[in-house]
Amino acid sequence: MRPVLAALCLLALSPGVLAAEALPRFKKHTPYPEVRAQLIRMGYRPVPVRPKPGAIPACWNAPRVCRKYPEVVGCAGTGVRACGFLFERQTDGRKFIVGTAGEENPLVSPPDFRFVVFEAIFEARPSDLSDVVIATPSRSGSRRP
């Protein structure tokens, strides 16, 4: 009985089981490219989106961000742009949004996105996705996560 109990305790504490309960955590102000790469390594995938017909495109004010990251759900039109990036956990399809702040550096080529930094992560609600359509592989063309 003791080996079984020990195995159950180890299983309950394993990252896969904990990941089913909570969203990943990142240090605030970590550059988004690093957060994105870590999420992909953890088994999450960026979800490409496109605007719903008649909706204002998410990237009307941030075209370089959207060309680089097709998972952009929206960006605020402020000086220190806040953007939301849609991800999905591959194990259960749970969707969440990574919130960022900051600007890309357009003075270098290609633009430098290290100054677009992590601010928060939260579960995606239907209202967060009301202006976008999740792109299927046939709709997203050659864009890859």
C-alpha cells in the first residue's frame, strides 16, 4: 500500500497534473518572445486568429506585431500598447490570453520585440474573443505558430 500511496503523491505533484489546475506563471516584464517560446516548450500553442467580418482588426495600430505573432487578439491604441495573445493548452483545449505592454523597436530590421513584455495571464472568456475568429489551418495559409 505504501508504494501505491507514494506513487499517487508523486503523480499528484507532477507538472502535468498541476498544469491541469493552474495557468503557467511568468515573471512580470519578461519579454513576450521568451514567454511565447516557454509556453510552446510547455505544450501550449499560439492560436492564430483573424477579425470577424465587420470588426475592427486587432492590429489596426500594430501591424508589425500581428505579422510576427498571428495569435494577437487585440492591441490598445495607447502609447504603451497593451496586447492580448491567444494560447491553447494542447492537453485539454483550454484557451487563455497572455497580456503584454510595451512597443516593438521599429528602428532595427527586423523589428525588435524584446520591449513587448509580459504583464498577466488569464483564462479567455467568450467576450475576450468576440471580435475574432479562430483561424483553422486551411484559413491561416502558411502562417505558423
